[in-house]
Amino acid sequence: MWFFRAREVVDFARQIERRGQAFYRALAAKAANPQVKELFAALAEEEKAHEDLFGRMLSGLEGYQPPESYPGEYQEYVQALLDAHVFARDLSPEELAGRAAGPGEALDMAIGFEKDSLVLFYELRFLVPEQERAAVDNLIREEQRHIRQLAAQKRALA
């Protein structure tokens, strides 16, 4: 039976952040509202910083296995999370951003992306060794801040 390694989940998280950068850049390019454009551009830069942090975390994750209550438990759960993430689907980030009919819909899509990432990062926290958890906690707080920023921008547009 094949099991996820912490390293593989962190690598997947890096891919999500990379796709998030492309998604936010595409939304920024499409946005007519200057405040929405600026928010999406800033979020793209923050996704880049997250990707870099995950890259630094990879070196300390060789051979770590999370505890399980039965064989394959964590693999099943993480696979379900990965399959459900908005960027696990076949659409490119640019195609996904192109589907937004307006700024409200673009903000809703961005909130969905951040929520998917937040759930994954919460689970990643339990997957990594104790010494890596503070970095994941910081990412969780940043994703929560992103959701608040996006929600505030959506309220401002209403």
C-alpha cells in the first residue's frame, strides 16, 4: 500500500501556491476596479512567498510519517482533500480566472481558493514534524487574513 509522505503533501502545497500566483495574476489583469486589481496583485506576491517557504520546509521532511489509527487512514483523507481542491481540477488557473463574470464572482472564486488552501494547511500542520508547525501556523494565519481581505473587498463592492 502506498502512503503519502509529508514531503509529498508539502510539494503539492507548493504547486497550489504556484497555481494561486497564476490565478491571482490573471484576476488582476482582468480586473477593471483599481482596488480589486491591487488586492489580486498583492495576493499573487504573497502566494509566491508561501511557495518559497514550502520549498525551504521540504529539506526537513524526509521519512516523516504521521500517526494513523489504521493503515492507510491518512492517505485516504489527504487524497480526498487534494482531489477536492479547486486547483486539482483540469482547468488552468488562467482558465478558471477567465470564468469570473465580474469582480464579485472573481472575489468569490478567490475566497473559495483560499478556503480550500486553508483546509489543506490545517491538515498539513498535523503531518509535519513539530519543528515545522510554527511555519505552517503562520501560513494558516496568512490564509485567514487573505479571506478577510477578500471578504472586505466584496463588501466594499456591494
